[in-house]
Amino acid sequence: MSRAIEIASTDGAIDAHIFTPANADGPLPAVVLFTDIGGLRPCYHEKAQHVADNGYAVLMPNIYYRSARGRVVPEGRSFRDPDVRQVLFGYAGLLTPVAQSRDFTALLDCIDKEAEFAEGKIGVVGYCMTGAFALRMAAEHPERIAAAAGFHSANLAVAGDANSVVQVVDRIAGRVYLGHADKDDLLLPEQIARMDEALAAAGVHFTTELYQGAAHGFTAKDAPSYDATADALHHRRIALLLEEAL
């Protein structure tokens, strides 16, 4: 079950979707689910519904609302097409840490107002570049975020980057789960180690897991790197994290 919604924000109206189980009869714990760089599309609607069916109300925003509404990759095209990739990189360039922070506030305001969401702490999940978004949201709102997860995340701990999310994870109060793609060019072993070290030094309750043999994008059903076994495991890990934290 899902419905479309528009969320007022400083930078414009965020088009988003709320997903609930078919048998929902009242407010449920909230989960924010950020898409990967490909934006809103059928495989992410399916993913959000899968999470919701475990007993949650899932809010999935269009991360590119400043540039385009709805689905941004045309049907039959792929993020891997050079012209599409160039457009998406342009959209993604607007998603600075400051812009993300404004969006986090708008999403939390939405959760506080809409009937599907129960009061209390929430979870947040991100993929690819939004794995960092999930961690940043948890760091900026430690009083609200009980669980943050990132899968086949990209560029979490770039050396020398003052804007890298690794710089702020010491503020996280909730649990963290990171499921990494094996031999991922967008998150090399030294970055994984740097992030693990920062989380451990801050005393964050975290788990890091390497999905052996799985490539970047292993949860995206519309990607050639999709791995059904790894995707099923990632859903089990989300379910366990949210059950324990929420």
C-alpha cells in the first residue's frame, strides 16, 4: 500500500511516497528510505514496500526534487547510459551536506504530521551515494534516529575530504549497519577501514559486513550487478536492525 505526498521544504516541494503494510490499522514506526543515484523507479518502490511489510511506515522521497519530479531515468534507459549518467551527476551535485540537512528537517517534519507514522524514534536506510545520507541524518538528529543502514555505499570516508560523512559519525547515538559490496571501486578497503575506525572510536554500536562476491548495486533489480542472494540477505539485515532498534 502506498500513497504519493508532497512535502514542503526550504528548497521547494519534495515529491515522495509513503508505504504501509496492506493490513495497517494505525500508525507505525517510521523509516526513511533513500534511493540510490538512479532515483525513484519501480525497483525502489518494491524495496520500500518490502520494508513496510515488516510493520513500518516507510517514507521514500525524491532526492532530486530540486531538478525533476518523479522518475528521472526514462523507462528503457539506464544510469549506465553516458547521457543519463551526466544528467544524474548534475542533479547529485546539488545535494551538498547543507542541502541534505534542510531535506532531513523537512522529512522529519512530515513524519511528525502524517497519520501513518507513530511517535518515537525512527530508522533510515540509504543505498550507493545515499548510504552517506543515512549516516549524516543519524549524526545530525541523534535524538530521533535509532537505526541507520547503508548498502553498497559510495565514498563514505574519502581521505582529506572535510565534507565526508566520516567527519560527523561521532555524533551518532543509534545503531549502524553497513553492508558493503565486495571489491567495490566506489568504496575501497581503506575507506571501509577508515569508517570502521571512526565509528569504533566514537563508541557507536555498529556492524560492518562484506557481501562476498556481490558487486556495487547488488540490491537494485534493474542493474546488471543485481544479486538475488545478497539482496535477500540485505532485507534480513534491515528487518533485524529495525526490530532491535525500533
